[in-house]
Amino acid sequence: MKNICIASAFPLRLLTAFPLLLACSISSATDSTARPADIKTKVSESVQAVTQALNGIQQLRGEASSLSKPDASKEDLQAALAKVKLALSAIDSTESQNLASDANRFRGRRFDYMFDAAMLELRLGNKVAFLNFLESSQTWVLIPSLKNYLTTPAFASVQDDPRFKAYLKLAELPAKMGRASVLATPYKDNISNAEKIAGLSMFWSEVKRSFVNFHNVPDLDWDKLYLEYLDKVTQTRSTREYYQVMMQLAPQLQDGHTNIYAPDELQDVFYSRPALATALVGKNVLVTRVLNQQLAQKIQRGDEIISIDGQPVHEYAASKVAPYASSSTPQDKTVRMYSYGLLSGDQSKSIRLGLSDAAGKERVEVVSRGQDRDVAGEPPFDFKMLPGDIAYLAVDHFESDAGVKKLESVMPSIMKAKGLILDIRANGGGSSLHGAAILSFLSKKPVPYAYSTERQESNLMRAQGDLILLDTLRAGISKPYTKERKEVYTGPVVVLAGAKSFSAAEDFLMSFVTLQRGTVIGSATAGSTGMPMSFKLPGGGSARICVKHDSFPDGREFVGKGIAPDMEVVPTVADIRAGRDVVLDKAVAVLSK
């Protein structure tokens, strides 16, 4: 650090101070005696401060470049590296990220203020000025939701004006372009070839434009795959066959938040399952739960599935299940192959299961899909006190604030506990907000969200033949969750996680790990989170595409990898057959020390 000159380093402090400088400048310029020119002057001064800081960062890079010539000494290279790292520390600082976010919002305020001015013009009877604003704004922003407001009585004086009517019609354009509702045709047994091609083309184009995780499939030629599937979909003879083909396209992207779903009318054809829960345990496929009383008379927990419809179980999973499994990691794919999708299929067709019991005796059982699940499971968000005054709460999902409410209701018991276990092993996600709310009961620190980015590209650069894919910080997302609680549990905490911990459950775990709030026990999570963009397809189907990429606040990746536990504990075949929860047992042992 001694090689960094003060002249270069000083402007970096201005960069981190910019939001405060700008706020203070505008505040001081908007008192009752301020003139319009004062505000412009103060904003200009703040922008100059940022420019000076950015120039300082660029100067650091220039100094580093001068030090790192081909004949540079080791000491010069070390000095150059120190300068580059200092510049990076300023760019990566929370203040700088907030500055980038604030700058986007600051720029976006132009429309708000122009609309305010136009409304005042209209109230003053200046209809032409109001309509001029609408026409000028349509070239740079169209907001569909504004149409509802523009049809209120406040705009009665211009509602019959042709220019006003033309703007209302244009306001519908984003919805047409973004969701292509005209392509969302209803279900019929065999949609037309035009509909089939349109559905494929829509998914292909939306992925090409918005999908954020192409870096996880660097060898995928998406255009070539499109041409291959054009031939496939036009050869299908029914809507069922069409979706059977289409549902194999999304998994090529290797992303758990990118899927194609069959129409509701085909749900029982593709997704019906028997009342059994299964899992891959080691190399064995086991029945882990039997959820129907009648079925429980012939199949028991711990029975090994060795074949399905006469085909060895692993061959069956590879050929009949894996092609339809949209997954981000090997552990996520395993869950989808051997737990979620293994026995899914046509409700009208029974399954022949080749089974082996604990003694190795083999048999075949015929099982129907779609049976009633009449065996009671654990209550939702199960809470209990375990031996040693250890509190346990199963956080089943983040689809609603039910988990937050449950935690809040049992806080009196938790506050007396010597340790707390939060179980997210079966949590498939929902909203990250609910996970952050739970963590606010466990730490007084602000709860960090993921570092989130979205795709951005310049059409002008495309026209010049130089396309750059740029992940851009999503405005406001990086700001932590803060909420004061009357009671905050400060005792030791263990989170149980596994490959079924998915999406917002992983965001929760990411925040928990970043806060260094406790220990994670179990196995690696699914490695798939983000925000999916959903849209309808021809024939009643639907699709979604992941359009937001999340990582740890410090940039560490977990999408495509999963979040590894501090202590890996996985059950064995013997554990499943004996009904032992070795992951929970390990957590109790850790907290009992």
C-alpha cells in the first residue's frame, strides 16, 4: 500500500460519499430562497465529485499498467497488483453498488417529473402541452399500467382527442411484445403446426434474449438446437406428443428455474404419481415413505426398487426421467430423477415395481398412480422441543409468511432454548423476503440479500457486429433487510440443508452463511435460484425462464454448484430402514456440546 500515492487514492473517498453529497446538495438547494439554477449547480458539483473519483480509479489502473511492463520487477508487479485491488475495493464497495442503483433510479425519475409537469399543464387548461408530452415520451418509455390511470375522470377533457386515443393504444404495446398473449391459444387434442412452431420459436427467442445462466452451458449451441427441434415438433401428431418433445428442450439449459410445462388437460398424463416417496440412497433407490394405508399393506419403507415395468431402475431413470429434468447441478438432477419424477406418468397406467426387502427377497408389486394420500405426515412448520432444551422448527417453504408467523408464535420457547435447529431440507423456495424476515429474529445485523444481476445488451453494438453480454446490477436488490424485533435469539443455531433446499431456501442459507450465524449440516443444496419469467404457450402449456442471477454478496457463486454444508451428513440404507434421521441427530449432538 505504501506505493499508492495520495493523489490517486483521495478521490475514492469522494465516490463512496456521493449519495450523501447529492442528497445534501439538493436539500440545501431546495429551501424557500433557492433559485432553479441553485439546484442545477449543486447537482453539477456532486457529479463533478463522482467524476473526480472515477478518474482517480482510472488513474490507479494507468499507474498499474505503467508498473507492469514486460520487464517489470517482482516489486513493481506487486505494487501494480495493490493499485488494481484498491480500485476494485472501491468499485465493489457497498457504497459504490448503492451509487449505481441510485443512479438508475435518479435517471428514471425524469418521466415522473415530466408527467407531473404535464398534469399541471392539463389542469391549467393547456391540453396541447399535455398531449405533446405523451407523444414525446412514447419514443423512450411506454408503461402499460399507466393506461388504467389515464382512463379516470381526471382526463375527461382529452379522452376524445385522437392524439390521446393513439397513446392509449400504444400503451398496450409492451404487453403484446413481452408476453405474446395472442400465441397463448387454448388446448385442443392436436394444435396446428403453426402453433407448434410459434411455441418453440417463442421459447427459443425469449431464452436467447433473457436467460442469465448461459455461462453454465458454454458448449450449448442454442441456434443449432432450435433447428433440430423445429424438425421434431412438426413431426408430432398431437398436443400430447408436442409437449413430450418440448419438455425435453428446457433441460438442455441445465437450469432448475427454466422449464416447459404441459397444459392442465395433460397433467394426469404426465405428472400423476403413486402415493410413494422415493430417493436415491447411495447407489440404491429406496421407498422412503408410503402415503396410502392400503398401499402400506404391500410396500414398506426401506424397500429397494430394482426395476420399473421390467427395466432396471437406473436405466429407466436415465431413459424415461432424466431427459425431462430441468436441473442446475448433479445433486438437483438426482432429486428430480429419483424423487420427483421417477414414478410420474399416465394416471391410467399402473406401474410394475420390482422390489427387494431388507432380507434381499425380491417380488413384483403392481401400483396405481393417483391414489389418495391418506397417511398423515408431519404438521406444517412442525415445532418441537428436543432433549437438552433444543428447539426445532421445520421451515417447509417460503411461499407465504406462514413460517415467519410460526417462528414468531414460538419465540417465547425459543428464547429459553439452549440451541435452535431450522430444517430447510424440504424447502422448495418461494420469496426471499420471508427467509430474511426469519433471520431478523436471529440477528440484530441487517440481513444481506444476494448480489443480483440481469442480462443487458446493446442493440447498437449488435448492429456493429460486437455483441457483449453484460450482467447488470438489479436496482435496490443488494440493500439488506432490516427490521427491529422485540426479541432476538442469540443462542447457537444449526440449519439442516440438502439437495431439496431450492431457490429462496438457498437465498436464506446464503444470508445465514454470510451473517456467520451458525452451522450448516446435511448435504449441498440444489444450486438453483433466481427469478423466473413465466409466459403461456400455444395449446394451454406454459414456460418459465430464469432472468435473474444471484450470488453471495462477495461474488461467490452457488448457482450451478449448490451451497456446501459445514458438516456433511447423509443417511445410509440402514438409516432409512431403521427410521433414523442422522442429520438431525448430528445437529442435536453439535448443540449439546
